[in-house]
Amino acid sequence: MMVAVSADRTLLDSLSSAALDTRSLVQCGNTGDALRALATGDARLIVIDEDALLPGFCDCVIASARRFTPAAKIIYLTSEPRPWREAEVRGAGVNFYAAKPITDEVLGRIARALTGTQPARIAI
């Protein structure tokens, strides 16, 4: 299952078209929905859009992800990249940190690489 914590329609559309199994995409528009989805323990990939959550709640979602699904991979996206924040979230267990906007192709490649569903050959 992929958990997407975002209210950004463009980002959610990108995830849907990222060549992943969209039947298992759980879209969460707020912290409560995200925590309920993570508590199932079924997440393989978690995409956190910093812009969708109030300050401080991203850390709560990351900590919950690590508690309920320690093997899940986390992609953290923001429209305001800051080096100190990148260091913080990477230290908390985020696997990939990027600035928005991010293309469908790049997001799909990152998601497939992190989940081990990458095709045998990729043309760059």
C-alpha cells in the first residue's frame, strides 16, 4: 500500500500515473487520516507533502510511519526546501527529500527504486 499525505491534486495525479499499483493508493488530506492509514502497518511507501500539514505534524507522521511500518520508504516533498529541514527529516528516517514541483517521471522512478519495483532497464 502507498500512503500519500497531500491535498495537492497535481501531486496526487502524479502518484496515480507513476506506474505504481493505484488500487493500493491511500490518499490522506490531513494528519488524522494519515495516522489511521499508517496504523494498519501495510504501507510500503509513504509520500509526505509538507505543504499539506500544519507545522510540527510532519514530524508526527514520520515518527508514526517508523513506529507502525519501520520498513516502509518515505518520500518527503516541499515547496520551500531548506537544508536544515532536509537534515532533520533525513535523520528521522526519510529516504528521499525533494522540492516541488516534481515531474511524474521522476516521482515514478524514485518510488519504483525505493520499493524495488524498478524495471530492469531505465533509459536516461
